Amino acid sequence: MNNLEELELLVKAADSKRAENTIVLNVREVSTLADYFMITSADSNRQVAAIADAIIEKAKENQIEIRRIEGNRAAEWILIDLGNIVINVFQTDQRKYYNLEKLWSQAEAVETTDWIAE
């Protein structure tokens, strides 16, 4: 499975738990940390945790290596490091505060609309 196929599975997992404003950035040209960053959010800590759990479960089901998970206790910002893909699940206020989209504004956005249910 290639990175884009993995991303599609993970975006769909987040969407299944009503993740909001999901974006995927191709950061290969601007960062050595990963190939892709996925950023998504929800209004409550409980929903942030549910989204992260769905992503983690989908990764495990598909034998995608999970290198590290940070932020589980507070569930305001959960980072899931899958090596080539780094996923940030934010509570909405935290997402606005950290504004990763601006930090990585030089990265190209990946089109995901076909992956997300209407």
C-alpha cells in the first residue's frame, strides 16, 4: 500500500467520526519529518479522542506502523506519527492557536474531497 492509499484510509477513518476541516499537506519539499501531514479537528475532547482512536484502529487493521502517539490524556491535540505520515487531531480552539496550516503554508495541499462522504 502506498502513502496516498494509506492517507485515504486514514482520512475516511477520521471522517467516520465526524472530523472537521480535514486537510492533507504534502510536506516532502519543505520538511524532513514526513511526506504528509494530516490536520483535522473536532469541538470536544471526547470527539478528538474518538477520531484518534478510529485512525489508530484503521492503521493497525492495515498493518501501518504506528511509531508514536502523543497527547492522549488531554485530548486537545493528539499527534499520531506513522513515519511518512504525521496526523494531528486538534480540538478546534487548539487548532486555531497553533495554526499549523500557516506554519506549513509552503506545502502543497492534497485533494481529499473524493475520500470524504458528503
